[in-house]
Amino acid sequence: MLAQRLATFVIGAWIAGALFMVLVATQNFHAVDRLLAAPAPAAAERIQTVGGRDAARMFLRYHSSELNRFYFATSEQAQIVLGLALLLLVWRNGLADRLLCLAMLAIVLAGRLWLTPEITLVGRLIDWIPPAASDPRRDYFWKLHGIYSAAEVTKQVLGVALAIRLIKQTK
């Protein structure tokens, strides 16, 4: 009974952490546009010295990208720890619980070992390409981003399914 409650808590932390990452990642980029839309006077002067709004936007978006890369890598490490803890907590449960947990963990590991490094590599290649310029690497980046997003949604659905199973078991 205690193991199921702890496992449900771990799933909740895992899901909350992943949702928080979505907020952080999007807000890092929106903050650039908010800052450039209404810069403080001292910032406006410096924006002009670096080449104007477009140059400043490219540099600030690069900075946001690097922050997001760090946050996603760190988040995936935390998710692996949570996934292993969850696996230990549900190990004595039925096969379905273990398989749901293993599927979630496999998604994180695939992201950590393949998808995130590839997104990071391609992202750094396109960071300094002007937004209006056409580049096949940008299309590839967005394809990878779509795969990552689909994997995240799948992992969340699996987590909710496992949480529901565990809650039913504690009644």
C-alpha cells in the first residue's frame, strides 16, 4: 500500500516536472520578444550597439536555446532517476504496471541517448541562421522537435494510465 502511494507521488512529480519544462522552454523564448518589445532605456542603447533589434534577438534567442538545452538535459537525468525509483516501487505489482513504467523509462532514455543530442547538434547549427532564411537543417530540427513532443505526450499518457492503475489498487 505504501509503495503504491509513493509510486503515485513519483509519477505526479515526474508529470509535473515535464509540464514545468514545457512552461520554462516556451517562456525562455517569449521573454526575448517581451524584452525587445519594451526594453529599458539602458538596454535599448545596448541593443543598438550590438547591431539593432534583429541582431540582439538572434543573440538572446541563442542564449535561451542554450538555457533550454541545459534544462532539458538536466530534466532527463532527473526523469531517469524518477523512472528507476518508480520501477523499484512497482516491481512487485503486476506486469502491466512494470511495462508502463518501463515504457516511460524507455522514452526518456531514447530522448537522452539519441533525440536530445541530435536536437542539440542541429539546434546549434541553425542558431545563427536568420529566421527568414530557408535551410533544410531547420526543417530537420522541427521534425526532431515534433518527435520529441510526441514522445513527451506519449510518456505523459502512460504516466497518467499508471497513476490511475495505482490509485485503483490503493482503494
